[in-house]
Amino acid sequence: MVAGIIGATGYVGVELVRLLLAHPEVSSLALSSVSFEGQNIVDVYPNLRGMLRGKTDGVLTGADAVVAAADVVFTALPHGVAEQYADACVKQGKKLIDLSADFRFDEDEATFVEWYKKPYAFPAMHSESVYGLPEMNREKIRKARVIGNPGCYVTAATLALLPLLEKGLAKTDCVIVDAKSGITGTGRNPSEKNNYSESGESFAPYNVGKHRHQPEIARNCSKAAGKPVNVLFTPHLLPMSRGIIATVYAQTVRPVTEEEVFAIFAERYAEEPFVRVLPLGDTATTKNVRLSNWCDLSIHVVNGGNTVEIVSAIDNMVKGAAGQAVQNMNLISGFPETMGIDAIPAAF
Amino acid sequence: MVAGIIGATGYVGVELVRLLLAHPEVSSLALSSVSFEGQNIVDVYPNLRGMLRGKTDGVLTGADAVVAAADVVFTALPHGVAEQYADACVKQGKKLIDLSADFRFDEDEATFVEWYKKPYAFPAMHSESVYGLPEMNREKIRKARVIGNPGCYVTAATLALLPLLEKGLAKTDCVIVDAKSGITGTGRNPSEKNNYSESGESFAPYNVGKHRHQPEIARNCSKAAGKPVNVLFTPHLLPMSRGIIATVYAQTVRPVTEEEVFAIFAERYAEEPFVRVLPLGDTATTKNVRLSNWCDLSIHVVNGGNTVEIVSAIDNMVKGAAGQAVQNMNLISGFPETMGIDAIPAAF
Amino acid sequence: MVAGIIGATGYVGVELVRLLLAHPEVSSLALSSVSFEGQNIVDVYPNLRGMLRGKTDGVLTGADAVVAAADVVFTALPHGVAEQYADACVKQGKKLIDLSADFRFDEDEATFVEWYKKPYAFPAMHSESVYGLPEMNREKIRKARVIGNPGCYVTAATLALLPLLEKGLAKTDCVIVDAKSGITGTGRNPSEKNNYSESGESFAPYNVGKHRHQPEIARNCSKAAGKPVNVLFTPHLLPMSRGIIATVYAQTVRPVTEEEVFAIFAERYAEEPFVRVLPLGDTATTKNVRLSNWCDLSIHVVNGGNTVEIVSAIDNMVKGAAGQAVQNMNLISGFPETMGIDAIPAAF
Amino acid sequence: MVAGIIGATGYVGVELVRLLLAHPEVSSLALSSVSFEGQNIVDVYPNLRGMLRGKTDGVLTGADAVVAAADVVFTALPHGVAEQYADACVKQGKKLIDLSADFRFDEDEATFVEWYKKPYAFPAMHSESVYGLPEMNREKIRKARVIGNPGCYVTAATLALLPLLEKGLAKTDCVIVDAKSGITGTGRNPSEKNNYSESGESFAPYNVGKHRHQPEIARNCSKAAGKPVNVLFTPHLLPMSRGIIATVYAQTVRPVTEEEVFAIFAERYAEEPFVRVLPLGDTATTKNVRLSNWCDLSIHVVNGGNTVEIVSAIDNMVKGAAGQAVQNMNLISGFPETMGIDAIPAAF
């Protein structure tokens, strides 16, 4: 199979390159970049030297060449750019997996416009696109032609909350998601925020109450609960490169025990290849999922059984972005779901 | 004045050394250490070479010699050891400021025993000891002979919540404190937890629902509210050395505006020398308080006015420990409250 | 093939576990640990949960059971313990790859005793053991039964110097190796040195002129040069987990050009699967080899052609330890040399 | 005294602000910024909130207003901009301390032009300017009107080499300076280089053989030796914010002992208020000088007495920049040399 990446030189793009170079069913890779068109990706990312494995010569082309060459196209671009490629792919009988927010809101254009300040240019694409969280939408994903890959924080938070909400165990008036992310989430473009001198040895929240992942988490939660869920979301920036912890607080409709909640999670995720429900007593941590597609969930019942606290850990670049996109590629392509994304986490 | 430090070679102890060497009213320092008795503190902490300023020769003695020499004694010891020195100080007409938990619960021995597994050996000391959070107890501190210096997380969380609880604005059934601390909080003793290979480039909560600072925060909150406050406290360990962020979520009894909450905080802390209520729109961050005695508070009203989110930032070693202890020393000694602890935060 | 690891819960041991779990020719893994015998490695390293792939149940046994079960045994132990297992392996027709210093000095017991303060207990083992640097000893390794895996600093330094010394281009009176390592090199045991509060945001040399890797580098260099080479070696500890940079300074016997030196390196390593000689103008960096078995070498001719400066970058846990050990296993087992250790470096 | 800072919002500028706000003899501060003119420095650096101490209202003006208001002007600007302000200051009877490279080469315009690609615009200024390394030029500094503050690497390297070269003990054909700096050295402007995702958990040299501090080190060394010294300089970037280690290798003209070299250093720096010659056996480290104006030097004689290795540690922002500039201000103003820059190093 030929895989294509439009936007191969951003962090998400090159993480896709890293994963797809090692994917057994991807025989060829087509890569584009606006910033580095005409250059070789090995010169932009010298870690790739000697690792292209005959799948690509490394030369970065324009986006159209990628669409033309690939069976499955990944778009790893700023918000608001992927729609045109989705349209082109569908017209040419190809599939597209978008890693921006463009296809995360399906037909709910109003919410997209409210948070991303841009109308849909190709509404038909949003009618058929599928939200690519396999733990929610696996069967729809298998048949999709256009997939909107979830946000990183969203993945961590949603997986922490699904079982509780589906069972009607959580009160829906104020679910709190206190989330912390490594700095790779700010991307390759240098900024004051990701300057080591500003971000190393420091920690703070940002965009309190205003982060664009909030409506996406709320939408997922509301679907799971079957009614509107009010989500309070606070992201923080960690002085480290990779990893997200979402510490999630849900008030329960009745007192619960840890064993009861554990059983619900264990059952809900029993067949999931990328969710580990940790034994009671353990606590999820980013190092145990680093560079892997795992989402680790640890369960803590506090406040006399009236609050369930879930700690959710993912690697923001893998399960939070490129790894989940490959998981989606596997699903739409009929490959084994874990193929190429079964790396053992590097704990140190 | 002669200041003494029992336990001068732990991180809190040596932070006291650093501050007191620069304190204009401290003419002499007496230092003890169990681990390094007979050695010179300059050999344990070579950063102090050439910096003793004639206040000490640096030789680490036993504890009794410190009590004998000092006017004010600081105890920076494991829990359960300070009582005897408090008794000795009071008998000798000296004052003691303890940085362990021993004097944080006043006469509430039951709570202390529940969380610290040790009865009071000198109950009389707890009858007269004062909890050393100046923003709550300034006048009592001025007259105290024995002071229990607050916990680091507790300081950050309490200052975030006091104004809301005093005004009766926050619901008291479930206040959430999601706190994150730098690694110096784990102390000088090496452990798996503070091994760089384990703690660098990683992040996780610990002791979820079981941290000993929970009852101390709850007690402070209950005093402020005038009724029991249920506090849910989750500490996390950050991959950095210094700094605490407490992200605090309080549901309000009625919808509020940011301006209203800001006004309450601004008024409550108007005279406080070490609390900065940040302008609306700003967010507290550890770097802006690093190596200073400031507590920065930023105010965020979310959830349609039904939730107040306060971000509280301190340096865990300064306002969270040694700096606050010096603030207490200044109060009991009649010195200007900011003397020797007015360093400008080192933002990078 | 059954692979066994004696000392599976140290950092080097568990890095071997990570690599061998993913190795296509290793069907089964036998694991021992003194500290955690009887426990499951998943409880010690929760990153391994769900990743054992039927190769092991994770239970940590004693060492003898590993020797009995395995075809190839890895010893990842403190210095001075591996000899007995080498003897046992050879007697039972098995092979052993030792990751301590025990088999790095072949029959030169005097040097071993001088630096490691311990005589050889099984001299016969040292008569047949082979030093496991494939770039020096590939053919001998293929036939060996006992292999001494090189030190981490040694690997980086030796690969930087071999081509120059073999060609007689470098003066041998004072080759300088200024090396810097990530903290995983200090191992799993917590110490003051690897406490984050001491090692984060700080940097320093250690063991100046006294590090045990000095004689090993000197021996390798002398072999390459065919005469004694005097090596000055200074290790430093970096505030990061993984990676070594060796900045190597060699004075030349005559002025040289960068192009000339590049040609020598390119030719010397043309067939090497794990050495990348970077294009002139590039500089080796740890991030480009992270979590891979690559050694990156960049060439800089300075001082008017009279000094060659080589920057050598490896991942200390992979090419500097476990990865090179697997490379050796591949060689003695007749597997493709890169099997199981061809991961793409994770640059961030 | 009124101090002025032109370029107060870069890292060096704001470090000057931090130091001068605490300086007892500076009663008033005038601040300018091109990027933030008209704004308040408290909004750019919120750590300064509440810390201006009546010395400034924080409003950032243009450069001319600073020259007009100040008795001593600091220029913390890109290279090639300070000359005009030097001229203006001298004409108005003021003094200027420049923290760029503009006044580091005195009348040697040729070297400046070779490395900085710009001719002198005000040659007269360079005839009278003095190179501001107090350990070399204290008496000249006292009388100077224009001072060129040394480079950060240069300060660390020069102090390590002066005693050896002045005594004629070091061979001058190839002194090696292998130096490592924290990331604050790259400044406030975000770049790929200082993006945490690139620079955290990674390490590498840069500008090998081409760094602009090389000619400055060589010039200082040559002055000390009384003849040309050939310096080989390699800078590296550390994954941390502050601190420089220069590991310096000098071949000796005859075998020496550590005691002998220690005695030479101890004598040379006996009266220096900011140089600590560490006891033999100790090793200099950045944490022991952090946030202080100290330069720590440790002495290691290796290679049978034929090589002296000096480890030099400074805080690049203090002794390497702003602290040394204040030291120079103290000298030209007749204040005690340590005034305002005698902070105790913060080791963690």
C-alpha cells in the first residue's frame, strides 16, 4: 500500500513518517511539505538518515503529488486546510485521515465555526466523515473514506470518561478534566511558549476555560451519556517533551466502590487493543506509555464513593496523534489493528 | 539575633541557611545535623563556600548545642521529632518554628494520629502552638512561642480558597485541589521516585486521595468557611526542581463574575506582602515566583459563573517552606515582615 | 531461540527485555533478578504490561534457572559476578554475553585488577572470551562463546578514533575524549548523584582522570594504532536520561583536510550497519540516535588541519549497552546483524 | 545613582533589571526596549510585579531617554548597535557598559570585522574603551568611560587559563576549551534551536571551530602569555537553562603536580571576590554557582603531570553577563565591588 503524508515535516507529520517507515503493509511513502518542498526529509530530520528502507527517496513534493500517489492520505496541517484534500481524495477513490480539527465535528458546523472561526468549505465531506476514535466508532471507521483524527487531550479525556457516562454513573453537570501535556504539543514552530528558557523548569495552565479541545471532549461525553455533559477543561504545559496526563473528576449519581468501577472499566475495554485498565492501587504515568499507542487508565474512588477520579495517560504524539491515525489506517485498510503501532513503551 | 537550625543539611534546612545568611537581623547561625555532625556544611553544600559571612564557621553540631545557642530555633526534621525541642525551647525562653507536620494540627491530636500514626508526646506544646500561615493567623503568630509552619501544598491551596470560603461563596461539599509539585519536595534522600531516570521526562499523580496534606487543607478551609469543607486533593510530581501549581476548582453557591471574584481577592489580600492577585486575563505560573516568597493567584470564572477556578503558584521551598518560616520569624521577632525574603523571582 | 537475562530488572537488563520481546528470532525469554525474585517484571516495570507476547510469563526466577533454560544468556550485573555464569554456560554448551566489565580486558588481568580491584576467578573464560565491539572484532565474535560487551563511553570514543589510528594519522601521546552522558548511565539504584534535585538543571564532570572506561578506551586505541596510545578521558553527567556525546580531539601527524578525513571514515565504515558518518557540515547530536543502535560521527578539522575533532553520538542504553549486546547475539547466532535493533531514532 | 538599560527586555537586559532593582546604590532605573516601547516591563516579565521598589514605573521608553536620564548606561543589544550610544554617553559625561561584542576587541578592528562582519563606526570609542574582565583589567576599568563586557564562554575559559599562561606553564600551540552552556545563552527570541522539543533531552556541539567567542578567548590568553596562544574552542548546548562549564585542557611545558598548580591558582586569585579555587579533589559544577557571580575553578592534573585540566563553572547570565556588568559598574562608580551581586548560589 502507498501511504501519503501532506505536511510531513511538522512534528505530527514526521511522527507518522517514523511509524509508517516501520509498518509492514506500507510499501511506499509519498511526502509533501510547504516549508521544505524540494528538499529531502533526511536533511530536515537527520535521525531518518539511512532509515528510509526503500519506501521513499525522502524528497518532499507538493501536496497534489501525494494525493496522486497514495492510497491513503494523511493530512497533518493547520486547521482549515484539509477539506480540499478530502474532496480530492474521495473523487479519486482514495481515503483521507486528517489530523487537524477539520473533521472532528462531523455535521456540527456551528460548533466548528464558534471555536475555529471558519465555515465548512466542502460540507459534503463532513456528511460522510467519521470521527476517528476507534474505542467509540470502530465499525464506522472501517467503512469510512474521510476520518477526523481526535485531539490529543480529547483522546485521553474521552477514554477516561466513556465507561462512566455510558453506564449513567456520572453526574453530567460538571465533569472536570485537569490535563497536562508535554511541549511537543506546541509543535515545531518556535514560540516564546516552547522556548526552553521559558518552559523548562516551569509549569502553568494556559487557555483556562478556552481551549479548543473542550467542545470536542464535551461532544464525546454527551454522545456517551446520551444527554448533554458539561465539561470543564484546563490544559497545562509540562516541562517535558512527550506525554499527557488527564486527571478527571466525575461526581457519581450514587456512592460507588473502586472494585465496582474497575469492573465497569475492565469490561468496557476488555477487547480494546490499546487501553490498559491498571490494577487497583496502581497510578497511570506518562513514562509507562511513552512512544507507544497505549492509553493507561487508573481508577481512584474518593470522597466516600461520591467522586470517581480517573488518571489517563497517553503519548500525545502516538495515541494522541500519529499512532491513532495509523490505527485508523489499519481499520480502514483491513490490516490487523495493532500493526506497526505495537512498540513497547520506553519507560526511560 | 542568633538563629538556629536543627536539621540544617536537608533541603529545607539548607534553604533556611541560604535565606538566613542574607537576613540583616540574623547576626549568628547555629547549625546541627544528624547525618553530618562534626562536618562542615560547606563540604556538604559547596555552593556555600565563601558565603558564611562570619555568621557561622559552618561546623555542624548536635541539636542541643543549637537550642542552647539560638534565640529562635528552626526544626527541619522528619515528622514526630520536633516536640522535644519545642519543650526545651520554651523552657529556656526561646522560640521554635517547626517545618514538619508536628505542630500543624494544634490540639486536634486525633487527626494527627490518624494521618501521622503517632501520639503527641508533649501535649502542652500543642495547646500553645500557633499554625504559621500569616495570612490566617498573623496576630497570633506575633505572640507565639511555638509555630507549626504549614505544608507546601497546603499553603498554595489555602491561599487560593480563603477568600471564597470566608465570603461563603463556595459550596463546601467538594472542593477540588489538583496540585503539582517540583521534585525538591521529595527531599534530599535519594529514592526511586526522585531518580532523574524515573522522574525526568515523566509526570504522574501519587498518593491519590491519601496525601497527608489533605486534612491540613480541609482544616484550613473549614476554619475559613466556619463549617466543614470537604476537600479532594490530588498531588502530582513534576519533572522540575522547584515550584507548585495548585489548580483549585470550587463550585459557587450562585453564579459569579470574574470581576466580582477578583474584587473579593483583591480586597482580602490588599495588605498582604506576599500575595499577588494577578490581573484578570493573566495566569499564575511557577517561573514568576521562583526563588521568591510570593504566592501568585490567578482567577478564572468558568462554567457559566458556577465554578471558580483559582491557579495558585508558589516556590515550594520558599513560601512553601523556608521562606514562610522566615516570615514567621520576622513576625515573632518584630522585624519587618518582608526582611530577608524579598528576593525578586528568577523567572529563568 | 531462548534468550535469558540474569539481572533483568536493572536498567540495562530491562532494556534488553524491551529489545528481545520485539526480536523476531527470540521465541522465549527467561528472566532473573536478585532484588525481585519471585515477583513479576510487569509489577516492577508496568510499561511492560500486556507486552510480553507469550515469550515469558514475566516471573523473575533465580539465575540458575535462566542458565538452564536459555540458549544465549545475557548477564547485566555489577562487575565481578558474571564469570561463574560464563563458566556454567560454556560447560552446558550455551553462550554468554556479559554487559559488565568482567570480560572487557581478555587476558589482561593486571589492568582489570588495577581498575576493578578483583582478580579473575575463572581465567580460562578470559582466554576464550571476545571483546564485543563488532566494528573491531566481528569475525571473532561470530565464533565466540563468551562475549564482553563494551562500555558505553568506550563505544562512542572508540568508533570516533578507530579510522584515524588505524591509518596512523593521529599522534598517540595525548588523545582527548571529553564525553557527556545521560543519567540512565548511573543506573536504577537511587543516589545523591541521580536525584533530580541534584542532577536536573545542573552539569559537571566526574571522576576526572579516574573513570574505569579510560583503560578500555586506551586499549582499543592502542590495538588500532598498533602502539600505545595515551588517552585522556573526562566524563560529564548531563541533565537528561539517554544519550552520550564524546567530543574527541586528536592531533594529526601532518595537516589534513576535512574531505580527506571524511573519505577515511566513509571507507572504514562503509559496510557497517550501525555507523553513520555524517555529511561534512553536519554535527552529531544525541537526539538523532535516541532509542536506536546508531552511532553518528561528525568530522571537524580545526586548528589549521592539525587537529581532528570527531563528535560521536550514541544512545548509551542501546549502542552503548543492550542494543550492542543484541547485535552480538545476532552475530553469534547467525541472525541478520540488524535484526530487532533497527528502530528508527525518536528525535523528540 | 541612576542606571539605564537599553534593551531591557532581552534576557540579559532583564537580568540586569533583576540585579539593579536590588542594588543599594541604584536609586533609579531607566529602561528602554525596541520591541516593547510604551509597554510596562511588568507585563512582559510578570515576575517583576510588585518588585519595582520605586526605582522605576516600569514603562519602557526609547533609547535616547535612557541615555538622557542615566549616569551609567548598560547596552544589552545585538552586535553592532552600541557604538552610537557609547558616543552619546561620552559626549554627555556618562559611562557605558556594553554587553554585546562591540567593545570586546579594543582597537583590533580587523579581528572584529573578520568575525562580526562590520567595521567600527566610532573608532575613537574603541581607543578609549576597556575590556571589562575585572580579573585582568581592574585598574583600567575603574577609570574607564566605555566598557566592553566579556562574552560568557570567554569569562569561564579565560579565568581557567590566566594563571597557567601568566606563569608560562602551558604550551601555547593548542589549548583546548570544551565548553557547555545552558539555553538562556540563545536568548529570548524563539528558534528551532531553543524549542524545548528540540533541545530538551538532547545534547550536541554547535559552531565547531567557528564560534565568535574563539578569537576573544585567544586574545585574552595571548595577553596573559605574552605571546600568541592557539585556542581550540568547542561550544555545546545543554538541556538546561543556566550555567556554563568550560572543561579546559592545557599541555604543560614540564610535568607539574596538582599541589603546585593549586598553589598558583590560589595565589593568583587570592584577592578576587568572585573566583573560588576549589580544594583539590572537588569538581566545579554549575549548580554551585547558579544565580551568583561566582566563578568556580577545579584543578585536575592528569596525563602524568603533562596536562592540566581545569573545570570552570559560572552562571552564564550572571558572571557571564549581567552580574559581571554590575561588577564593572561598581568598579567605575567606586562602590564596593561585590555590592548587589553577592547572592548565595541556589544549588537547587
